[in-house]
Amino acid sequence: MLKAIFWDMDGTLVDSEPLWGVATYELSEEVGRRLTPELREKTVGGNFDNTLRICASHAGVELAELDYDGLRERMYTRVSELFAHQLEPVPGMVELLSECARRNVAMAITTNTPRQLAHHAVTAVGEHFFDTAFFGDQVPQPKPAPDMYQLAAQHFGLDPHECLVFEDSITGMQAATAAGCRVIGVVADPHTPTPDRVRTLGELHGSIDFSTITADMVEQWFEQLP
């Protein structure tokens, strides 16, 4: 029986990845060389350390040479500006969350995004839907480590296999499967390689359109997952 749903934020609850992309490309240019789309993809779902490491490697710059704190502050300020003016929940998400809440399914946000930025997304979607939230700067190790999902399951007194995770990034899927959760991958490209035991929304539903998903469907999919 489905006991809890853990929702990734960026790219799952809200269509924020394009906004992160804007800030990430700007960061890479400040470091010294604009990322390629392929390298930008490797930053999706990661934390700032991972993004800066990729940018520095691409620019041929040593991390020790960079103003870490200044770059992080400027990137977060930029993301906050973008979030404040352009962030909205994905179509159909509020309706699905409402239906799940009426069934008393416990729900949490599980995101690598720091708390100082995540509040924009939480507000846009509706803080009242979620019992709690776990942010990347508040766990021992962020995704792809399993810490966040292990802690989320412990918070509700559940075994991870009783919990369903919606994740759009490979980083997040790796974290959730390593923790032992059942995972649905919110990936648009059917050829995207996903970790073992992950079923994609495309496989289960034929699309990633949340406006056509019901709580009944979610519960049925949970039972089908390994």
C-alpha cells in the first residue's frame, strides 16, 4: 500500500530547469567558458559544487583559483530573481496534489535546491500540501547519495519501499533507488537511460502530462513498481 510520496522539485513539481539553465550558463561564462548543452545536462539535479566543478573543468580553471562564495552568491541571487517572476507549478500538479492530500497520503518535497531558493517553488505549488521538506543544504550528503530519501522515510516511520518518488533527473533517481524507494522517472525522452528498477512516466502513462493523471493511477503504478 502506498504510504507516502516524495516529490522532487525542479523539473517535477515546477518547470524550473530552464531557469536554472539561464543561471548556469551565466555562471559558466563568468568562470571563463560557456557550457555546451551536453555539459549543462550533467548539472541537472546536482548541487552547486557539482555545477561549479563542471564549469571549472570546461574552462580549464582550477577550483582553488575561483571565488567560490562570490560565485555561489551571485548564482543564487540570479536564480532567486528568475524564480520570483517566472516560476509556476507544472500543469495539473496542483489538482493531483489536492487529490492525494484528500486521501491522506503523506507527502514531502525532496530537493537538492537550497532552502533559500526553494521557498519560491514551495509557495508557487502550495506549502500546505506537504508534511515536510528536505533541502540539499540540510542533509549530510545531497543527491545522488541516498541520505535525503532515507531521512524522508524515517521522518514518516516508513520503510523506503513503502514510499513512491517522482524524479526527473538521473541524479535524483540514483538517490531514490539507492535508498530503496520505488521510483517513477519524469523524463520526456524515452531513450533516456535510467537506473534499474525505475519506470518512467512515459512507460506507465504514455506521456509526462500531469494534467491527465489521477491519484488512482498513481496508486496502481506504485503496485506495479519493483
